[in-house]
Amino acid sequence: MHIEERWPCAACHNKRTVRFGTDIEYCFNCGHKWPRLSARSVFSEAELRRLTIYRRAVRGGFYTDDLPAVAAV
């Protein structure tokens, strides 16, 4: 048993859930139970390929959060 605060309940959206083993999630708030999904099942194969390409582009410096310098007028 492992208490999680990052996977909200699908029924009531409460963040405190518990994981039993590797396959069942349970909500402390409403009692809803659901099978635990693996991270790979959340995205389609095409989305995973796109995410991989995007991550490589960020690491390569093609995308950044830095704003370009603005010339003074």
C-alpha cells in the first residue's frame, strides 16, 4: 500500500489516493477504485514519438524559455 497525492481520483478529483500493489488505485474521499494505468498507455504511439522529438529539440537549444533581447529605441 502506498499513499499518492499526485494522481487525482477519476470520480471526485480528490488528490489523496492509495495504490494497492501495482494495479489498483483507491480514493480515500469517495471510495472509488480503478485499475492503475501505466504511463505509456496515457499517450498514443504517435504522441510518444512527437514528445521524444520535442524533448530532443529542447535539449538541442531549438526551444527555450529565454526571451530575446530587445534593442533600446
